[in-house]
Amino acid sequence: MNFDALAQRALDTATQRGGRYADIRFETDRSERIEARNGVVATLSDSTSRGYGIRALVDGAWGFAASSDLTEAGIDRTAARAVEIAKAGAAIARRRLGETPPRAYTDTFATPVRRDPHDVPLGERVRLLLEAEKALHVSPQISVGRAWMDLWSIDKVFYSTIGSRIEQSIRQTGSGIETMAVGEGDVQTRTFPGDIGLYKSGGWEIIEEAQLRENAQRIGEEAVALLKAPQCPSGTFDIILGGSQVSLQIHESCGHPAELDRVMGWEANFSGVSFLEIEQLGKLKYGSDIVTIVIDNTLPQGLATIGYDDEGTKSITSDIIRNGMLVGYEMSNDTARSIGRESNACVRSQSWEFVPMIRMCNLNLLPGDTPFENLFDDIKDGIYMESNRSWSIDDHRLNFQFGCEMGWEIKNGKRGRLLKNPTYAGITPQFWNSCDAIADKHSWKAWGTPNCGKGEPMQTGRTAQCAAPARFRNVRVGVGYGG
Amino acid sequence: MDSARREALAQRVLALSGAGQTEVMVHSGRNELTRFTRNAVHQNVAESDVSVKVRAIVGKRTGVASTNLTDDTELRSLVQRAIEMAKLSPDDPGLPSMPAGGATQAPPGAYVRETATASPELRAQMCDTIFKAAEEHDYWCAGFVNTSEAGVTIVNSSGARASFDGTDAAVNVKMNATDSTGYAEGWDNDVTRLDAHAIGKLSSLKARDSAYPRGVEPGEWTVILEAAAFGELFTYLSDHFSAQSFDEGSSFLSDGLDKQYLGRNVTIVDDYAHPLSPGMPFDYEAQPTQRIGLVENGVAKNVVTDSYWANKLNRPNTGHALPAPNAYGPQALHLVVSPGSKSINELIAETKRGLLITRFWYIRTVDQKKAIVTGMTRDGTFLIENGEISGGVRNMRFNHSILEALNNCEFANALHRTGSYSYSVVVPAAKIEGFRFSSGTDF
């Protein structure tokens, strides 16, 4: 569908009504999900949604209105509503927040896809999940088995009054398995890959990479083994975190606090604020010298990889933490200008009906030079943890507590017994400054997070954090279980 | 879109289906939210949409498709997609027939015209009132004013027909002082009953009274949780009342009903018609929702079901289905905890040393079976000494079992509606003994 005429109408209407700047984003989203659960297909769904969102800037105040009414009358009404809303905000404004974006682009972007998932017959997709789910049931103690697959396509066209026209076709794919074992007065879960499945930009190749069928029996056996495993001890230990857990640690303790809107108080009432205050830029030693965390929204297969963000800014790479030092933020046009910088294209919206806002994108901890197996070498008494089970962090992003599905004791450099219910806790900068080894590129992986919540109305974002396993010294372990 | 047009659309789609059984849900909604920070509006949004969902059953196989494209071609395609998916799905022997529904009536106060027609100017005026409360103290505030309306119509080939229109409104304020913050909120189906001035003032007073916070030692404390804090904690029990969790072993009730799990002063019901939170009288299968007792004086009495789990467990269908497709099982979406006999001020006055907590943040389950959760205090945590609030304290992290809390608690005598984007409950404030904090913060 060509939206050029409707877009021009919307931008003209917004301008005539008093908008100094306006943009419109048409989006068609298709979401397909299959979930096998305990031997049956619990979900087989196919959802399509098409609509548009209009932003209008009036006297430094933004208004946003969205609708699925694609008639000319609907476009007129929605554009007028966006301006009306902006004016209502401007009337009570104590200061100006909004600025016109600095430059326009005319371009296209499409996610590289090696194999279109729709070329795989639906029956074959369902069969893969049923087989993987069945393989989880290794014991009568397996109470729940799940196997799922998500195929997402987003086709959008962005137009603005400064002349942008950006057309993008984004394809994202994910799948996973999970099982719950019940027995011994306990409930234990195992998930694979990682703690939420494997989610990336791309096509059927992402499903094949996950290798669900090949790993399901092992995951079921691990869940049952956890029921009888000893409780993870409480105390202070050196720990090694698996790659997917490091990914979540980056997400919660670096990705969110580095959102510049949060730093500026825009999320204060809900998601919270940030300890990465602007006056700390270039001064705060966030982590040890080996900790470098970068935004790369051009990363092949990154779940958040796109050509342009939802303000029409071209994707780039930029630093957040360089050799342990805080050097940057995730930014929008407005927030970047307020600190004398330019946007690094971190503005996204969940879909057409949501206002674009700063979102974590691909945020990567660069790999170290230690082979994974050598991370264990000089740990006398420690814990290795894998696959997240619970996560909580305060509204400044300092005091955190995470739990994992599995742990193993480490004795004299060797991985030992399986442990259940491992948890660890800390304060963000102390924790990252205790990082003394990061595994090398051979165990570095892009872990997608398809369910990141932020904003009001709440929006779900799709982010990725590339990470390898890493070692941290003197960490508090066993919190929540007596520690 | 009004209910008559939704029903006409739903019947039109139903007539297109040749599946053995078909259910059509039409949802229309409008949501408008004005969000502010540092005493200025920074996000001001309005969104409206109409969507259609078809659940087709062919034999014992199900497919679900949805769209917001409502021309004839798209609707025919929608029905065909649902049927084709159903045909490719394997048999589910436990799949029951679609329920035939029944008569329902929306509870009084569920739909309020003033909320449905609230303008951006009205929300801006309410924000301005809150800004002035902040400026009186030289504070800055962040929060939102939200108004919304939603309509749901469900019809199916078993003859069920149900429609509901509801509205909702909310004000949420975090007030920020130099070294302290304060929070207040209001939730109501009727926007005219939300007093922005009072909410702004209360959040200011909390910020003022928690200034110069001191650190206290983690460990076991007597805590008084205001409704917003207790409601968020309590919500982490809601899945335990699902027949699915009950049957699969992850619920604390999985050892059986009619047992004493909680304190004798704990009574919990699911009530869609509670005057503080009147909601939809049927579920997403058009089955009338029962107002149901879940825990009476600490004894577990019921779990909630939908048609699938009622059939599987041979229990009555209580009308608690979520929208299809649903892998989470039936859910109690209108939980109400019965109040106690004393005011919150009396509970404070009876406390020799304890903490008054306004609000929690980022609660997550640590241990499902034991219902241990962790989370943080935020936006107004106070020390109580000798029955009086003596000042603010720095925030702390807790790790505690909700079951243990509900065996050592006393409730205040007033009920409040509280919630978030993901839940809405009606609860009193709660005094809990031996609540465990594991660490602190510098703020």
C-alpha cells in the first residue's frame, strides 16, 4: 500500500493547524505465534494490525495521536488531534522540550533474511515444536512442557515535514523451550536457549540456530535434577555468570540507567531515574578497565537492528562505557540536544499506536581474551550461574538482585556439584568494577530480549545484548534464601 | 464504536465462518494519557483502534486470527486463516465446546460518560493543578493523567452474545524534593471523582515528611504497607488462584482446597462488580463471571476456571477466561482483600518501632512454591517510633514470602483501589510482622 498521499495530507493538516514540525509513521505489523504445551497446541495465532501515529510539535510541546482509520477524514481528524493535544500541553508548559530533528533522509532498509519462515509449511513448524516439547517430558515429575515460536514482521514508512521518507521492512524471529518439574516439595524450571529463548532479526535460520529438539531432553533432565540438588550456599563468593545472564545484567544495570530520558527524569514516576547523572559523564568509573559497552544498531542479526529509528535518525554505533568509564547515553533528538550532542538513533515505539521514546537497542559488552574454560582457573571457592529466573533492581538502577535457574559450585578451579536456587546481589558500579575477566569472542553471543517494558502507556521493546560469560569477585550470594 | 455496531460487525464475521465452532470478539478502545515531568508535559498521547479476533474450532483443533482491517476482503481472509490454522493443529482431546454464555449486566458505574469524553484540556488542567502543588514547595513532579474507554463484544456459534463498555481514569504523581520523594495515586472509572489537588498535595507532604532520610539496619521489621504497596505485593499471589497453576503444581494451593493456608483474618474474593472497581461481567469466552470466594478466613475455597480447565478438572466454569490464545490459564483479574477493623492511624499508633511504606518497586518472584518475592521500597518510606512517624528512611530491598506475610498480618479498615498497567486490585493497608529486608541504599 502506498501511503504517500495520505502522509502529505496529514503533514499539511498538522502544519495548517499550527504544528511547527510533524511526522507520521504508517505501520503494518504481523505477529504469528505457535506454542505447544503439554502435548497440545495451546496457541496457534496470526495477528495483523495496521495504523499510523502522528507527532506534532507546537511551541515546544509534543502531541501524539494514533489511529487505524485510514480514510482521508480519519487522517484529518488524527492530525488535528495531535496538534490539539500539543497545544493543550503547550498551554501549561513551564519550559520548551521539543525540537525539530536536524536532518532528513530518503532511504529504505530491509532485514537480511536467509530463509523466509513462511516457506516452511505451517505443519512443519507445528511439528518441530510438538517434538521438542515432547522430548522435555523425561520424567513424571515434569509437570509442564512448553515450546514456542514467534514470527514478527514490521513494515513501516516514516514521513516528516522536513522531507524524510524512510521505508523499512523488519523481520524478527524467536523460539524457545521451557519446562517445570514438581516434586520433593519444590518447583524448578529450566529454559532454553538462555532464559527466554533465542530472538534475533532474521528468518527461519534463527529457529534452526536454536536447536530446540536437540536440547530438549537435556533441559528436561536438568529440571528434574534441580529438584534434588542442594541449595546454593549463602555468603560472599567469586562468581561466573553465563552469557545470557551477563546479557540481562547489562540490560538492567547499564542499558536502562543509560537511557537519557530516564537520566532527565522523564520516567521518574514509573521506571525510575538513574545514577548515571549528566555531571558524571566522562568522570564515573562505572566498571573495571576491561568493561566496554557499546550501542550497535547495525549489528547483523541483532534483535534491535534497524536502518532508522522512529524519529527518522539513521542507525549508528556509539559508546556508553569505554574501558570502564561512562562516556555516553542512549539518546533521542530532544534529549541529545539538551546535552549538546546528536541523537544516536535509540528512539522506538512498540507499534503504530505508541509514541516513540528512548529504548535500549543492541547494547553489547565487548568480549575479552580469556577462553571460557579458563575463567574457572583461579577460583578456589565460587559459584557458576546460568539462565535467569528472577530479576529486580531499584528505581535508580543501583541495588540489584538476580536469581538463576542453575548453579554449580566451583572448587579449586573446577566446576563441581549442581546447586539450586542460586541468587546474587550487589550495587551496580561496585559489581562491574569487580569484573576481572570476560570470555573471548568464541562464547560471545547476541541475546535478544523481546519483552522489555517501559513508558506510560506501557510499551514492550525488543532489545539485544551481546555478551560472553564473565567473572566477578567477592559477590554476595544466596540472598532470599537466608543470605 | 458503540456496542450495536460492534455486535453487527461480530455477527457479520460469524456468518462468514464454516468452522464447526466459531467465536468472534470485537474490541474497540480509545486511550488518552498526558504524562509530565519536571512540571511540564513531555508525552501527550491519544490512540484509538477497533480489532476483530476469530477463534475457530474444527473438531478438537483450534486456530486464532485477529486483525484491525475490517473491510469484507480482510474479514473473509481472517476467518479463513483461523480455520486453516485449526486444521493444521493436532487434536486436543480436552478441548470443550464453546460455552453458551448467559445473561449479564454491567455493574453500576462501569461506564462514565465524563471519562469517555475527557479532553486534552481537562487532563492538562489536572496536570497544572499538580504542578502548582509542586511549585508551592519548590519541588518537581512526574506522573500522568489517563482517561480511557473500551468496549468488548463477543459472539459465538453456541449462541453466546455479550457486550460491555467501560471507562477508566487514573492520576499518578511522584513528587521530588532535594533528598526525598513522595507518591500518591488515584484510580476510578469516573474521572470527575479524581481529585488532582488532593493527590498532588498528598505526594508533596510525603516528599516533605521523608526529607533528610536516615539509614536503618536491614533485618526483620514490623511494616505497615499502604494500599499501593500491599496491593503490588499481593498481586504476586494472583496466579496461584488459577486452576491451571493449581493443577500443575506451581500454586501454594496445589496441596488441596479446604485447607488453612493463611491467617484467619484473611478473606479474598474475586469480584468484578466491586464498587471501587466495576468491570466486565463476563469473560473472554462470553461466560458470565462469578463473584467468587477464593480464601475464607485463611481457608482456600476455590480456584478460578475457564471452559477448558472447568472441563479438565470437572469443576464449575467460573468465567475467568483470558483472551484467546491463552497459555496462562484462567486468571482472577478483580481480587479484593477484606478489610480489618482499625484505621491505618490506629495501626501506626500501636507500633512501637516499624516502617510505614508507601510503595514498592520491581517485585519479582524468587521462589514460586514458597511465594518468596523480592523488591524495593520507593517514594515515601518512614520510620515509626513509639506509635508516631519520626521521619524518612532510605530505601531498602526485601525478600519475603507472601504466604508468611499473610499469616502475620492485620488489615486496616478502609479499602482502596490500586494498580498499574498490568493489574488492578482492591485492598486495605496491611500491618505485617517480621518482614525481612536484606540490604539498603544511599537514597
